[in-house]
Amino acid sequence: MMRRVIEMEKTVKAPSHLELFKGTDLRRTLIVCGVYAAQNLTGNLIANQAVYFFERTHRSQALRKCKC
């Protein structure tokens, strides 16, 4: 079975990036891009990188002292 799959993979041509925008793959690409854009537009990008922003504004020491 493994040998058969390996032989079959050798005969298939290499995929290109253009295939991402054809048929079913187009739908998948649009869904993934939409979900990623929605996360950024709702502010999750800032929430996910809050530590970076706190470090840049020197607020990390204040957070460490907080007994929340």
C-alpha cells in the first residue's frame, strides 16, 4: 500500500499557488481569509499581542505589582 501511494505521488504534478483560487480550494481560501480578517477587525490582534504592547509602554512592571 505504501509503495503504491509513493508511486502515485511521483506521477502527480506538483501543485501551484494558483490552485488555491480554483474550485473547492477557493472556498476554503476565502473562509480562512475571512476568519483571519474578522479576528483582526474585532480587536483580537491587540488582545493576542497584549504582552508586546505592555512591554513597549513599560506597563509590565505595573502588571507584576498588581495583586489582581
